Amino acid sequence: MSMLGSYLTLAAVLFCVGLFGVLTKRNAIIVLLSIELMLNAVNLNLVAFSKYGAQPSLAGQIFSLFSMTVAAAEAAVGIAVLIALYRRKATVNVDEYDELGR
Amino acid sequence: MSSVFSQYAWLVPAFPVAAFAILTALGRSLSRAGAVIATIASLASFILSLIIAIERIGQNAEDYVGGIDWLRTGAVNISAGYEVTNLTSLMLVVVTLVALLVNLYSFGYMAGDGRISVFYAYVALFTASMLGLVLADNLAILYICWELVGVCSFLLIGFWYQKPEARAAAKKAFIVTRVGDLGLLIAILLLFWYMPGHALDFASIHNVFDTQSGIVSMSITTLIALLIFVGAVGKSGQFPLHVWLPDAMEGPTPISALIHAATMVAAGVFLVVRTFDIFEASSAAMTVVAVIGAFTAIFAATIGLAQNDIKRILAYSTVSQLGYMMLALGVGSVSAAMFHLFTHAFFKALLFLGAGSVIHAIHTQDIREMGGLGRRMKVTAWTFGIGALALSGIPPFSGFWSKEAILTAALEGDHPWLFIVGVVTAFFTALYMARLFFLAFAGKPRGNAEQAAHAKESPAVMTIPMIVLAALAVVSGFVQTPFKDWLGEWLTGEASSHGASGLVLVASIAASLLGLYLGWLAFVRGTLRPDAVSSRLPWLSRLLERKYYIDELYQLVFAGGLRGLGRALAVFDEAVVDGAVRLTGYSVRALGRLNTKLQNGQIQTYGLAAILAAVILVLAIAGRRFW
Amino acid sequence: MDWNIDFTGEFFAFFLLAVCAIAGAVLAINFTKVVHTALSLAFTFVSLAGLYILLQAEFVAFVQVLLYVGAVTILMIFGIMMTKHQSEGREPGRPLLETLAAIGCLCLFGILFYAIRSASFPAPEAALPEDNVASIGMLLYSAYAIPFELVSVLLTVAFIGAVALAKREEEQP
Amino acid sequence: MFANVPVLSLIIWLPLLGSLVVLLLPGRSGGAIRWAGISFTFVSMVLAFGLYASYLPLAGGGEFAEHGSWLSVPLNTEVMQDTSVTSYRLAFDYSLGVDGISMPLVLLTGIVASMASLASVHIFKRQKTYFSLFLLLQTGMYGVFLARDVIWFFIFFELTLIPMFFLIGIWGYYGREKAANRFLVYNGLGSAVMLLAFLILIATLGFASVQTDGGIELTFSGSYDTMLANLADPNAAAHQAGAWLLSDNLQWAAFILLLVAFGIKLPIFPFHTWMLKVHAEAPPPVVMIHSGILLKMGVYGLIRFAAFLLPAQLHSWSAVLAVLGVINILYGAVLACAQKEFKLVLAYSSISHMGIVLLGIASLNETGFEGAVYQAVSHGLISALLFLIVGSLHERTGTTRIDELGGLARAVPFTAGILLTAGLASLGLPGLSGFIGEFLSFLGLFSTMKALTAIGTIGVLLAAVYMLRSVLAMTYGPLPEKLAGLKEARFIETLPMVVLTAFIVLLGIYPSLLTDLMQHGFDGLLRELQTGVGG
């Protein structure tokens, strides 16, 4: 058994912590940050497989690069949306963002 | 000898059927013309049955069986057949004769009624069904006619439908007899599956139970016999199903004469006679028949003592006399039973027609309001007197001979207790008839003036049937005397002259005379106070007057029980069954409401639900390997 | 219990960095002030960059630092600065939601952990090339050229979109 | 007579055509709509009688069978182990047929639907919609009885639900929406269960294989005849595709599902409560159809599918069915005694009478089966007649409560007479049709379960009690003053009364009219019960 299991376990821990944050935090910014954490956990997996996978290759690293790029774009748009929402609602509390249920 | 006319026996019920069809189709427009049509039809039936009967007298006539396939399914193949034997030809004559006379009589009795054609239609249907019952060659067809006569009886009891009492009486008659019919139905089902070849015709029954005994086991035989007897008990008003018959007097009086005295109620006796082979095969069943018959005879006679309604007295008398017939059957004498049925048909029809004549004249049925009618209604009084004497068993009237035959059979059959009961009943019979006759026809009028003014003899169309019946009540007893057992031989085909038993003759004559004498003392001479018994034993007279409280008991137990059960089940149906349905609906709705709450618009709740669901899904799919 | 772990230098480095990453993440969740959360997450990102180096992904580690620590975190801090956070820490908790979320996350972790532990990983057939930054560059411009271009389009669109969204509405006619 | 005419299709689809014709008529011409509705109904009835006239029991109706392909879906041949399979598909064909069991029910449908159409002349509200739905309903009913493919049976079965839902919901009395909803929910549930059972049957029993020179062509279908053939010859089926043989558990599942599905329709206690609402709230012509025909679809389905396709299960559960039947009989009868509303008396009496049908089915012999069908037909006629009268009375008096009516024999003697006759028929008076069905059912069951039958016959007694109690209370006795000015039924009302009474009397006097028809209808089932189960 190589280190792969340990990396995957670490990724799982981070992913679950991030998930918990997404589900429970009220502050929209923390929610966004938690999402970033989850994405990072995934990246860790990709990179770990790129080294310890059955056929090591650089594809995993490249994939994680794309993923990071998309995450950055997501963060930018997310913050922009948040600010637009904040302007309308004067709060960053996600409890107040319940237009879906109306 | 070949029976020329017997093969046309199916025409006998066909005439009244045709009359019924015509009257029903044309409806009320016929009015009195309908009565004429029905009477002509019954006359035709009577003539044909008379011819058939005469044809069969004397020689050893062959029985004739004919019919068509009626119901064919699988194992069942029931034919609509008819069978002419000496027994059925005798019944045919009795039924058609009484029907004819009642048709005639009703011309006068029902003259003012607007629904006279409906009345005649019902009577025609009844006559047809009764004749069908008599002619039927198998139990299934007999059962159908059996139910049809029941429904005609029901319709005619309720003929004056506006009266709530008539409605109640009709309902009661139908339902109580239906209890008996149920017994007969189950008996038929039993017979069907136990008879070899699923035969239900009387010839096969005779073969199986008489000649090849042992095919059907003893216990089943007893069961079948008892169930058939239950049917007979219902129809013939035997204890404990007698309650409907006195109430049936709500119907028009000619109907009481035809259906509830002469013919339909005797159908029970006739049924037992037809299936007598089954009874004979089981001594237990015979005992039950004899005991029930004897008990009913004395039981009804005692009730008859305390009644005041002229028709009810006669009704209880009918119940009592039918008990005699059952007693005769129970001790094994078919001929005595049939003989009594034969004579009883005439004198009881006569008594009812007489009573009808009285009611027609003074419009009351309470004998306490009558009195002194003998002077104003001579024909009625004389004929009624003849009927009363015949019923009381005074020689040489017909009732004496038939009652004597029954008592002889009881004594010879080694049933001394039943014999004693019979003699005591004869005493009671004479007593209540004396009370009835003397209260109604002797003494001074006790009713109001209007009634007295109305009291005049009925028209000839009513008195002629009474005279004919009176003549028959006198002479019909001579067909079977202790000295010449002609009827018994003809019916059973065996010479069974039982000879005169001095004990029986003396006992029965003595009992009857004693009853008449006591009645005369009490109600004419006045030497014996009529209320001698009731003042000393008030509970006894009340018990008799209230008919042993049997009606009240049934009302409480059956009617009340059914009503209670119905209410309880209604609550159950509403609360439990429907409640379960509503609960299901409610819980689905509640689940829906719960789900709505989950739909609160917050993305975190959705996410949580998705995660939990995913976890459960994974556990359910991947976790299967652990189970 | 056999954990099949070789106590090598790599392991110790991994252990240290993993503890840092987890600590940063857990602290980020527990802090009540948003700025603390953001900084603590930045710490996690840096730790992850260290892990990438351990995994011979130097270029990815570099991008990680550049992008996450440098761009995303700063972006978030700007977001924090542009919104008000006086009420934080004062709302009543949502015990049901938090309990269920905790159960769900723990179950998920349990499932993942079980899957990782029970999976058997075949040994790598070959090692990664030593100096793989150049190889990544080659690959990006050859095999992955089209996705690369698409990502650049995406970034542009996101940029424009973010500007459009964040623009004050009053300025619109 | 019908040498080259697709008479079965005509019977089924003419009402649909009528429905379209009615829809195309201008909405204001009430008379034209009414007469179009009635005449299309009558055409189907006449065709049904023509069918009866040319039906030969011995041939089993084979000459009328119609068949056409309808829907065929190819399936993967790769999943087959046996490589010689060249074609593997799912096929649902349009297949119609008539036999000794469906023939009486088709006649019943014709008679009752025609009489109900005559009784519908009281309907003035949205006539066009009413008659088009009414005709659509008929297509469904005829189709149910004539379909020979389970999928088509299902389609027709559903086709009766929807028009019925609207007929109750729009033209009913005060509680109509609730009644309609309950009707739909219950029957929809029943249909779902039935579909499940059918799917089991199709997947396990409905395959046919044809040996061609290229290989074997395997087809899964809902064809009833294929199923029967497979059932009769299980060896051949097993040989062709062993894996798909109907396993014991699946058979039981299908049987119980079918029992529930048709038990809701019949209805069997405790699934009966929906029916009470429908009887009480639906307009009388619709109840005539409902009580007269729709309940019989339950009987028909139970015999056609549960009994014919799963005889082994029927055999082992005959006692259960008999007990259910006895419960139905007594429960319905006792409750009928406690009702104050005549419509509810009739509803509970229907439950009681359907119990007798169950007894007939539970008897497992020809007598009982024929008794069950006979009882179904007879009850259809009788309850149609009773509800016809109920409608006529309700229109005149505005009530059918027993305690508010009385003395009708004086006010409306003809209607009262027919009501009395119908009541007597319902309580099983010999000479009227009700008796024959009861007698045969009891007779059939008596051969196997004597005590149970004897208990069941108490229902006959109770029938007399509740029928006389209610009918006499309404017709006899003094006439309440507010009913004094009642008018006797008009000719258009008396006609269906007379016709239905005539049929009731006819079937009561000469039952062979119907039993001869059924004579060979049950041969296959009986053979199966004797050989397949007895051995």
C-alpha cells in the first residue's frame, strides 16, 4: 500500500469538512469558501492519482489545473452575484435567500 | 289403465296463469270483468282436476310424469316437470274447488273495492302456484312454487296496503315463512349432493330412501328430514314459527279462507307427505314431527280460548288443526293426515267464509260486539254451525272422522301421551268453538245500533259457496271411516283398515261433547261464569291473551337483535372501515404537507436532503452485501 | 493493526502538511469572524500546495498558491470588505440542520473511508517524469490545446460576467 | 349472420363514433343530442343481440374472434442464452373475442346501457358532454368484456374510469365531487394493482415462440389465448425458455394482486366504502350503469384472469374466497337493514349480492361458476331496475329516504308495483332471475363447503328483511300529505321499467336461456382444476 490511501483519506476529510460548511454556514462568503475547499479536496485526489494511479500520467495534473481555473472563475462570479444580492437584500445571510421556495 | 287426462294436468295451473297474465296486462280497466275471467279460469281448472281425479278413482291408475328441461348447468339438470298421482289429484281437487268457491264468494265480499281486478290477479297467481306446488315432480320446482305461494300470501295479506297493520302483517308473514324456506332450501342442497345422480324428483327420493335405504347415511337423512320439516313448520304455522298466521288475518277474509286455512298452510303437511320416505327413514325426525305437531295443537288451542277476534280464533284453530296433521304424520299415518287435510280444507274454509259473511254484515271482528246474529243471518248461522260442529269433532260431521283417524293412529302407533294431548286438544277445540259460536250467533246483540241495523244476510253469491262447503263438511268424512278405509287405500295403495277402536271413539266424542256443553253452560245458560277462570287466575288468562308473549319475545330477540347489530355494524363501517380509508387519505395529505415544509427555498436544506438521500442510496445499494 | 505505512520522510512531510490542512479547514468552519475563516482557509490552501509538491506536481503547487492564495482568497476578502457582518455569531443555531448535516457528512466520510480502505490499488506501473513542468507545458499546447483555449474563453466570460453583475444597478439607464 | 363483419369491433367502437357525433352536434339542439345518444346505444345493443342469436355455445365463439397487430417493440437478442433466437420482441395485439362467459355480460351491457340511456332523458345539464361521456363509457364496457389481450383489457378498463369520474362529478347530487374523487382514487389504485399483475403475467406467461428456418422467434405479449395455451401446456413453454416460467411466488403475487384489483371493483369487504358514496351521489342513470355493469367487470375479471389463469391459486384459496363471500353477504345484509336512505340500502344489498358471486366462484365447479355469472347478470338487471325507479321517484319527490316516503302504491301504483317486483327479485324470489343465480351459487358451493354455505343462506333471509322493510315502508302504508299530488311515470320512463322487468321475469322462468350459453364456457377451467390441481 502506497501513500495513495492516505491522500485519498485526507481529501475525503477536507471534502466532508467543506460540505459541512456549505450545508450549515449562514454567511454566504463562508459558503463560497467552503465550496473552494471541496474543490481543493477533489484536486488533491486528481494530483494524487496522477502520481500513484495505476498508470501515472500528467493528465491528472492538467485536469486539476483546469479545475482550478474553473474554480477561480466560479469564485469571481460567485462574489459578483453575492454583491449584487447584498445590494438588494442588505445581508449575506443565506437564510434570507429563499426565492426558490416562493 | 292409461291416464288420458293426466297428461293434460299441466293445463290445470295454466288456466289461472293465463288469467293472471290477462289481468296484470290489462290492469284496472277490467274491474269486474277481471273477476269473471279469473272465476272462469278457476272453474276450468276445477273441472279438469275433477276429471283427472275421477279418472283415477277405482282402478290402479298409473302415475303420470311429464315435463321439459328447465335448468341445465354442469351437474344440475332440473326439469320443470309435473307428476299426477292419487295424492296430487286429490290435492288438485281440493285446491281448485276451494279456489273456485272463494272466487265466487269474493264477488260479493270484494264488490266495493276499486282494486278488485288486482285482487283476482293475485288469487289467480296464488292458485296457479299452489297447483304447481301440488303437481311438481321434483323438489326444486316445488320449492319455486312454494316461494311463489308465499309471495302471493304476502301480497294478499298486504292487499289493503294503506293499513300499517296490514303492512306489518305482510312483512312478518313473508319473513317468518322465509325462515322455514331457508330450512327447505338447505335440505334441497343437501339432498342434491347426497342423492345418487343429483336427482331431486320424488320418484328417485322414494327409491333411495324407501327401497334402497342405506345409500344416504342416517345422520344426513335425519338432518334432511328435519330441515324439510323446518320448511313445513314455517309454512304450516307450527310452533315456533306460528306467529305469522294469526297476523295474516289482516288480509281479506276470502283470502284467509283460501290461503290461510284450506290450501297454502296445508302445503307444509303436503310437503312432508311428499317426502315422507325421508321421514320414515329416520325415527328421530318422526318423533320431532309428532311432538311439534302435538305441542302446536294444544298450544294454539289454548290461545284460541282467550282471543276475541273472530278471525284470530279461527287462525289459532287452523294452527292447532295443522298440528293435528303433523301429529298424524309423526306417528306414521299419511292417510290420516291427508284425510284431515281434506276435511279441514272444507270446514275451515267454510268457517272463514262464514266469518267473512258476518264481518261483511256488521263490520267488526270482535266477538264481544256480536251476538244474536243467528236470527238475522240464518244461512250464515246454520252453515257456520255445521262448520263448528265439524271442527269440534261431533259425529257424523267430517271433522269427527278425520280426527278419530289421527287419534287412532296415535294410539296404535304406541304414543299414549300424544293420544292424550290429542284428546285434550279436542276438548279445547270444542270449547273455543262453542264460545265463538254462542257469543256470535246466540243471545242478544251487544254491538251498537248501527251494527245491528246492518246485520243482514249476505248476497247469494256469498252464501252459495258456504252452502256447498257446508254440504262437503258434512259428507266428506265418509270417504274414510273406521269401517271402510277407502281414502287411505286409494292414497297409499295398501289396504289398511284399522277398524274401530272403542276407546278412541268414546274419548273423542266425550271430549268434544264436554267442551260444547261447558261452552253452552258458560255462554248461553250463564250457569257457569265465563270469567270464572280469568278472575281466579288472572296471569293465566293474560298469558293466553298475549299468546304466551311469543311475539314480544321474537320482537325483542330477533328484530331488536338485528337492529342492534345493524346499528353497531353501521358504526363500525363508518368509524373503522371508512375511518381506515380516511386515515390513509389523511396520512398521505400529512406527508405531503411535511414535504411542503421541506420545500422552504433554502438551498442548504435541499443540499442536506440530497446528501442524506445519496448516503441512503449508497448504503442501500452497496450495503446489500452485508445482509 | 496493520496500517501498511512506511515511516519514511515523505510520510512525515505528508503527515505534517495533512494536519495543517485539516486544522486550517476545521478552524475555518469554527471561526465566527469571516476574515478569520478566509485566512484560515488560505492556510489550508498553502498546505495543499505543499502536498502537491510532495506529489511531484510542482507546477500545480505553484498555480495553487498563485490562484487560490493569491486570487481567490483576496477576492473573498474583498467580498467581505464590501458587505456588512455585524450580525454574525448572534443568530440562533439551527441544531436540527446542523445535526443532520453532521450525520450526513460523517456518513459520507464513513462510506468514502470504507471504500478507500477496502479498495486495492495496484502499484504504479511507472514513475512520473522527474521534471514534469516542461511536459505539462508541452501537453497543454498540444493534446489539451482546445480545452486550454476554452478555459481562457471561460475566464474572459466570467470576468465580464462578474463585472456586469457587480455593477451598480443605478448606473443602468 | 356476421360472416365477414367485424361485429365485435362494431359493438365496441360504434359508441365511440357516437360520442364523436354527439360532440359535433350543435350544443343547443338538445333533442338531437339525446336521440343520437340513445340511438347509438341501441345500435350496439341490437348488434349484441344479433351476436347472441348467432352464437353457438359448442363453438365457443371462435368464429367471431378478431385479431390485428398493434404495437411491437423489438428487444435485445443478446440477453438470450440460446443463440438460435432470431427475433425477440414485445408485442401487444388488438385482439377481441367472445365466449360463454362474456356473452351474457355483453348482453347485460347492451340492455342496461340502453335502458340507462332512456333514463337519461331527465338530464338537462350540459347534455352534449353527458351523452358523449356516456357513449365513451359504453366503448369501455363493451371493450372490457370483449378484449382478449390484457393490455387492451386494461385500456378499456381505464376507459370506463374517466367518463365515470366526470359523470359522477358533474351530474351527481350534493356530495358529487367527493364521491367522484373517492371513486377515482379507489379504482385508480385498483387499476395500478391490476396493471402490476398483468405485467407479471405478461413477463412470465405471455410468451410465444415460433420455430422458423432461421431460428426461434420469441414474442412476449398480453394475449390471453397465448397465456391459456402456455398454461395448458407448461412443458412446451418451459422447454422453449425455461427461465421465464411462471414461478410459484409470482403466481401468488399475481393472484393476490388480481384479487385486490377486482375486489375493489366488486367490491369485497373492506374495499366497499367508495361504492356507497357513488351509489348515493351519482345520478340515477349512471348508477344504473355503475351498479348494473361496472361492478360486473370485477366479477368478469376475477373469473377471466384470477380463475382461468391461476387455477391452482384459486383452488388453494377457495376457502378464503368463500369466507370473504360470506362476510360480504352478511355484512352487507345486516348493514342494509340499518339504513334509512333507500339508495344506501341498495348499495349494501349490492355488496351482499356480490358476496354470492364470490361464493359461486369459490365453489370451483361448473354449477357455481355459472351461478356466479348468472347472479352477476341478474343483479345487473335488478339493480338497474331499482335505480331506474329510484331516479324516477327522486325526480318526483326530491327524496328517497325511507322514512319520508310512504303509500306510493296509491300515488304511483305502476311505479310502486315495479318497485315491489324489483324488490322481490332482489331478495331472490323464485320465478324472477335473482333466485337462479343464488340457487346455483349456493348449490355449487354446497358440494365443498356445507357449513359455510348454510351460513351464507342466512343472507337470503336478511335480504327479505331489508328489502321488505324498505320497499314496504315506501310503497305501503298511508300516503303522506306532501306526496298527494304525485304523477305516475311517463311512457319514456315506463318503457325501460317494463323491459327490465320482462328480462328479469324471463330469466327467472326459463334460466336455460343463459345457462345454455355458458355451457362450454368453463370447460377449460374445469379441466385445469381437475387435472392440473387435483393431480
